[in-house]
Amino acid sequence: MNTLKRWLPALLMMALIFGFSSIPSTAMPEFGGLDFSIKKFGHALGYGLLTRAYLRGLGGKRPWLAWSMALAYAALDEFHQSFVPGRGPSVWDVLLFDNIGALAGLWAGSLLRKRNQPKGER
């Protein structure tokens, strides 16, 4: 698989995350009493998928590098949000929600990989 095909999912996820974080707070949808939970789940899901995409780009090796790259992107994205009207950076988003999502992405990927291995190789 060529380099662009391996890294395209990561680039698309990065663009999607950047797009969502560029939305001013006044244009963000509200979800009532579930607003906090839905938005933080979105953080976790997005960074879980980004970590999986980074791991794909790395050829399926070095999961901790994929995790580190995802958290570095999360930190940069939080900095980016400081320039978006009504938004601001949150260390907690990176350390808690994005981190949990990145780790869950690695965990889910390892479960899928084990499930797809022949029984004698598990």
C-alpha cells in the first residue's frame, strides 16, 4: 500500500476534527441535558478514530507513537480553539477525553486483530 493510501484516513480525520473545532460556540448545536456528555463522547470517538488512522499510517506498528501523535494533535487543536470566537482551550479535554478515546481506539484495534487471528496464534 502506498504512503498516501496509508495516511489518507489520518489526514481526513485531522481535517474533520479541525473543522468541528473551528465552529464558533454560537453556531454549535445544543443537546439539552445531554450536551456535555455528547460533546465529550465526540472528543473520545474522534481521537479514538484518529489514533487508529495514525496506527494505519505507521503500518500497524508502534501503537504508542500513534497515541502520542493523537495527543499532540489534540493539544494543537485545543490551542487552535483559543482563536475561535466563544471557544477556548481545555487541558482536560486533552488529558481526559481525548486521551481516553485514543487509548480506547488502540484497545479496540487490538481486540479486532486478536479476533481475526486463527485460534492457534492467539
